[in-house]
Amino acid sequence: MDPLRRLVRLPDGRDLDVIASGADAASALLLFNGSPTGVAASASEVAAAERHGLRFVTYGRPGYAESTRLPGRTVADAVPDVRALAAELGIERLYIVGWSGGGPHALACAALLPDLVAGVASMAGVAPFDADGLDWLDGMAPENHEEFGAAASDPAALQAFLEPFAAGLREVTGEQVADSLGQLVSPVDRAALTGDFAEHTAALFRDAVRTGIWGWYDDDLAFVRDWGFRLGDIRVPVWVWHGSADAMVPFAHGEWLAAHVLGAVAELHPAEGHLSLAVAHYDAIVADVVARGTAIL
């Protein structure tokens, strides 16, 4: 069945902008996309879930697309939203992939929803801003230095940075998307941004900012604050996938997470970037999460 897009009303009256496939399976693959991304599903993402008998689910975090903004949200605030979404869709078991800025939100669910979450993959995900022994900005492209430097020190400066960047993304096409990202795109990632993947990435960016910058803005602030949960509380299986040619989220973030999430399995790839990792390995990432999660049920 083709995935359907709909609004899901949460208990507090907010809406989530959701895409979900199927209606029968009680287990699902939930994809947390990065920052900024709106709400879209590629055929390959849906197929990767359905090969394992899972529904595919993704949604816009508060402030993105038609999801109601939640100012001041933390990373952990995703947890009650995911629980309510699962209840609304009749989902009893979740396998989660969190890509880039979606990684912390996936880890929050691993820590705080062990009754619902069977397994999690952090795919090029960021580490905590206050991670001991990690220089969080080291290795990031200049654009990220400016963006997250502002997030950490001056929210007004962050807004001033995001608004013109968002203006450039509102009409971006697949052919333009690599250039729009500037130095955030390493050579291996630029090579990956072609064809259907480039079109899907551009669609995610357009949808992310069509109602404003606030989902992106709130994501950035959440990343540089306390996440609202402890990595040490995670007991469900976790895979950490990262590539060394990543100019958006440096390789050191993946190494740090692999070393500090209890029992995490590290898949650290020297030839991959932030985007190429997903193009080359997404099917394997889903298969690993499902295999490990199913094994412990």
C-alpha cells in the first residue's frame, strides 16, 4: 500500500504531520530524519521496511511542515509524541533509524521507551554537545560552525543565520541541492546527490522550511542543550553507523557514541560521508536493526 500523509492529533492538542504505510502490521520502522527536513518518504525507504514485514512511518518534528511548533522542546520531548503516534496507528513494536539530527531523537526513544522500541540505529547522528572528551564542532564545515556557534551563544544570531539559508531551500531542486549546501557536502556526498536521492533530499528541504524556520531553529537549540535523558539508561540494541568523510557530523561523533552507548555495535566506514552512507548502506542498516531487535523479543 502506498504511504499516506495525515495529521495526527496529540493528547495535548498539537498535530504531527505523519507519513505511514500499510494498516495491518503491528510493528513498524520509524525514520527520524535530520535537520532540517520536512515530511516525505522515498520508495526505497518504504520498501526497506516492507521487506521485513514492517510498516514505514516518518513524521515532522514540531515546527516542521504542518506539525505544531513546541517552543523550547528538548530532544526527549520526542518520546511522548512517538508513544502517542504509535498508539494512534496501532503500533506495538518499533524499530527506529535516526539520521543526522534524527539520531539523538532515536536514542531518546531507546532510553525512555524500552517497552515499545526493539532496536535503534544512529546513522551519522550527533553526540551530546557536552560530551566529555569530544570537541563537538571540530571537523564540521564552516556553515555548521556558524550555525551551532550561534545556537550555543545567541539565539537571535541563529535566527538571523537560518532565515536566509531557508530562503535558498524553499525552491531548491535536485540539481541545485548539492551546491545549496556549500562546504557541508564532501566530495563523496556530492557524488551521491544525484537522481532520485537528490530529488528526495530537495523535497525534504523544501517541506522543512515552507512554513518557516522554527522546526530547524528548535532542533538546533535542543542539540546544544541538555537532551533530557541519559545515554546510560539505554538497554535496547543500538547500532552506530558513521562515515569518516562527513563534513556535517564529524566521524568523531560516531566514535564517541559507539564508545559511550552501552552495548552499541559500531559500523564506522572510512569511505563514506553523511549522505553517501545512507545511499550505500540504508538497507543493511534496517536489516541489522530488525535482526538484533527481533532476536531479543
